[in-house]
Amino acid sequence: MIKATRLEELDKALAEFGTLHLRDAARRLGVSEMTVRRDVAADPGRYACLGGHIVRVAQDGTPIGYVIQSEKDHFAQAKRQACRNALARIRAHDSVFVDCGTTLVALADLIPVDMPLTVVCYSLEVARLFAQKSRVRLFLLGGWYHASSDSFGGEHVLRDLAEIGVNKAFISAAGVDAHYGVTCWNPHEKPVKQEAMKLASQRFLVVDSSKMGQRRPVRFAPLGAFDEVITEEA
């Protein structure tokens, strides 16, 4: 199968399924996964490969369909250690904002069940974990649901967030560059992160070290906007 035909078949598959795993694409096209990777990499304005999944790219360069499920196992131990380090910054009776993304799911899981907290979040998985903590007062920001990041976005989220006081914000990111700034994949996350950072007295960026030196499509803050950057190393 020649490259042009492979791309036509790939387009059909993405139109049908939205995302496609590399191994499934290779099987469908009758080529190796490496060949599929090369085809995708050769056309960055059309496709992107995220966590072993092929997705389309929007006109603004944003990958369509960041697949949160595929990201859960990436650097899982490092993410969990970063969250253990972040946990040391949380005190009983704090009012905290917890961002979406696979990293901060670990923070929600690590919070002691007997710690009294007020938690504001906009991720279903993060909310589900906090809902199991008997001493957590939970506020889930609602709006339009985005399955790609298991989170909500839109004016409802921003309006409700603006009315809630938080003293600490724990923010996730997909890329951290000392000069360019801090970035994520999904445009709907940008105003939520920015509003939470504006409201909080302390702002913590929680990332594993694989994000360092990376740039993703949506820039939401300069690195200096954070009081502290927390990784698995500190």
C-alpha cells in the first residue's frame, strides 16, 4: 500500500473512531508501527501521535482528542511521587483547587481519608476520588464535558470558580519551558487554570520531569507565575 493510500485509509479510520492506536493502524494498513509513525510525523499539520494513539490536528495546531486513558500509565511512578511531594504542602482545613489531568488524579488518591479539606475541581475522576474522603467538602465545577481530559469547561465553570475562595491551587501541565512558559494540550483548560491561579494565595505547578523542556499547543502561564514547581525530585 503506497503512502497516499495509507493516509486515505487513516483518514477514514479517524473519521469513524476519532482516535486510533498505533498497533491498530499498523494492522489496518498492513505495515509496521514504525511506518505509521513516520507517516504521522511527516504530516504534523494533519496528525499527531499522543500516548500511542493517532489523533487529528485542528487548524490552530491543537491535537483533537488528547486521550486521558492512554496517558495514565506514562511515568506513573514519577507522577505519584510528585504528588506525594505536593501532599506535604497541604494542611488540614485548606481550601484547594485541584486541576485536571492524570498527574493530579494521584494527588486526589493520596489525600488521607481523615484530612478535613475543601476541594474545588473540574475533573470527574478527581471528583470521584475526593468524594470517597469523608471529611472533604467537594465542589465540582460543571459545564460542557470534554471526554479527552475528563473535565468540564465553559462559562459556567469560570463563573462558579470566581465565586469560590481557594488558598492553594495545584496546577498540572503537559509542557514546561523556562523561556516559553507552561503549556497544556486543551484550549478549554486555559481559562480555568488561569482563573484558579488568580484566585489562589499560593500556586503550585505539579509535573513529572518528563514535561521539562516540552512545549504544547496552549500556553497558559509564564513559569514565574508559580510559587513553586513540584516534581518527583522535590
